[in-house]
Amino acid sequence: MEYVIYCDESIDTDIKYGDFFGGCIVRSSDIEPIVQALEDCKIENNLYSEIKWTKVTSNYLQKYQNVIRLFFSFVREGKIKVRIVFQSMETNTSPSPKKTNTLSSITSF
């Protein structure tokens, strides 16, 4: 069986978490109908470029949510598997605070 893997990263930091890496794995036999459904949903919602939460406005929130709901319907059906890894940015309570190098993960949706 062949799989298609999509990956992305966000090298942005917060007080607690940063350096997010995510991936989706899809069976090659499922990829065409999933991509087509997501592209159709984007077009129906007048979303013609990359979907980024940083671009959301109040006028587009519902449109973004429509695409995300469709995406997670495929996750619920087991057609898309999602993995996310991020780095903990919390500091130690020792006299010389430093960032930890601990990677945490959300292993399944």
C-alpha cells in the first residue's frame, strides 16, 4: 500500500510551546477524492489561496470553519491521520533558567 504524506512547520514561539511540526498521512487510493472535496469546498467558500489562520477575518471565519470541518470529517472516517509535534518552551525552576529541549506530541486525531 502506498501513502501520501503532507508536512508543515511553524517556527513560532509562545510562553509554553513552540516549533510546531505537523503531518498528515493519506492512503494513495484516497488522495484524489479528498483533495477534490477540499478544493471544491474552498471554491464554494471563495477561498482561492493558502488557508492560514493568521489571515482569518470575521467575514471569513465561517468559510474557514467549513473547510476545517470537512477536513476533520476525513479524520473521523480514518482517511486522514494527523500527527503534531511541538517543543516545550517552559523554563526550569533552577537558579539558571533555560529552555527545555523536550519534544511533546499529539499522536493521533
